Amino acid sequence: IAQVKKGPDPLTLQEKRIKDILKEAYDKYKNDQSGTNADYIPELAKVDPELFGIVVVTVGGKRYGVGDIDYTFSIQSISKVFTLAHVLQEMGSEAILDKLGAEATGMPFNSVMAVELQPGRVGNPFVNAGAMATTSLVSGKDQTEKWDRIQAYYSDFAGEPLAVITSVYKSESKTNQHNQAMAKLLASYGKMYDEPATVVDRYTKQCAIGVNTKQLAVMGATLAAGGVNPYTGKQLLSPEEIPKILSLMLTAGLYDYSGTWSYRTGLPAKSGVGGGILAVIPGKGAIAAFSPRLDQAGNSVRAQKAIAHISKELGANIF
Ligand code: DON
């Protein structure tokens, strides 16, 4: 922790303001009913759409929260950030560029056309094609070990054990034919680095990991703090890999709405169809927000609005 806390924790300096700003954002958007729950994973359609929670965690470990911050939801695509972190740490950033790529596709997150337009293009680690390719690169002597490493790594980021939400995992396993097809398609281009069916299963499981907004914010604060978990002090990846992850979050974290998001907020962020969004303020902290109703691209409406409001009030735009 000492190595990341070079001076006073800049967000903590605004302690009173942060509490007020969170409350403001919550009150401003708690009645916003635009968007709809994801329903292509049937279990996600059942989640109460009114749930809404926001948490800020600073690099110094201060936490501020409002709303349903203890509710556990599936991490979904936000998992892609942490599997990427694991693989980056194991393989280095040039291998990521070579095997996965770093270009935004400008297309929906599960687009087959994005793969076919430049045949075999994986895109980046945050679209489903690239994320499954990333998951296929996790090392281990067998499938059990590969999975255990993912789960343990995510848990280290949260600073406490995280578990799969079985109902979500089962629900998506029954309905993920599209991802199965895409994994095979990638394999046909030599872009799956493990057996496709087992990769899709591992990927589906990682998406079904349960987190609450507090845990998610700690995961983000760990990225903000140069890879050191602010609570456990554990270094989870080298600080020089962090900008690689954050740059991808900035350009591809909210899928085909990533450009608009970056334009409005100037903050690296990643969304998931479970309703969570995690934004990282480098060197300062992270904002996690959760509410199930999504826009057309698959990003939580309230979470986007709340984070945009908070980031503006805190002057968190990195540019
Ligand atoms: O693979 C899928 O479709 C989901 N498990 C995750 C997609 C997702 O979260 C995209 N998010 N906005």
C-alpha cells in the first residue's frame, strides 16, 4: 500500500463531498426507468429492476456507498477485465496484442460479423470473441486448475472469496449457443488457444461470478492503485500492465457505446449485462454502480448516469 499512497489520498480529501455527490446521483436517477433487464440469459430477466447501488473506494481503502450495495449480482462482462489482467500478467502485453488485438470493433459485443469482416479478427479482450480467446489463454494443468486460478484471482481483487451464482451459470449454459458457435468459428481461424467447448464453459462460469457493488469497487480500486488491493496489500499484477487494461476499458469498455462514454466521462470503465459498471480513476479510486435495466448496447442506464454525474462532480475525467 505504501508504494501507491505517495501523498494524501486525493479522493479522501473530498470526503464530505463524495458522500453528498453519491446521494445526489442516487436521488437523481433512482426513478429513471429507462431500459430493460437483459433477457437473453433468462435468469437475468428475473432480477428486480429497481435495485440500485453505488460505491466509491479510494486507493487508500476509504469506502462510500449508497443504495443496494450488498446485493449480489453476476459480474458478466466486467469479468473480462480480470481475466485479461491474469493473462497479461502471465504472457505480457505484446502477446496480448498479437493474439487478441486492441481495436474497438464498433459493433455489438457478441458480433459474429466483427470476426468475419476481417476474417479471424478477435477484436479486443472485451468483446465476446476476444474475451473467450482471452479465457482460452489461462494456463493450468487441467480445466479444474484453470478455473480455480480465475476464481482465486478475482477473489484476490475483491479481497474476499467470490463464488459463482449457480442459477445464472446454469441459465446461460442452456442458452449460450451463440457464444458456442463463435468459439468454434474462432477455432477455425486458429484463434482459440484451448478446446472451444471447455473455453465457453469457463467463460460462462466467469461471467456468473457473483459480486456486490462494494466488492466490485474494491476490484476497481486495486487497478487504480497500481495493482495493489487497498485492503489486503496484495500485489496482483505489475503496475506497468495497468495502463494497458485501462486504455482498453476507455476504448472498448462499453461496447459500441464506448466512444460516447469516453467522450462524456473521460474515464476507463467496463459494463456487464448483469447491470454493473466499474469505472477506474487512475491513482485515486474506483466507482462501481449497479442497476439491472440496460440500454441498447447492454450497459446499465442508471449506472452510466450515476457514474457520469459523480465523475463530473469529482473532476475525475482523466483528460
Ligand atoms: O457472453 C455473454 O453474452 C454474457 N455472459 C456477457 C455479456 C456482457 O456482459 C456484455 N455486456 N454488456
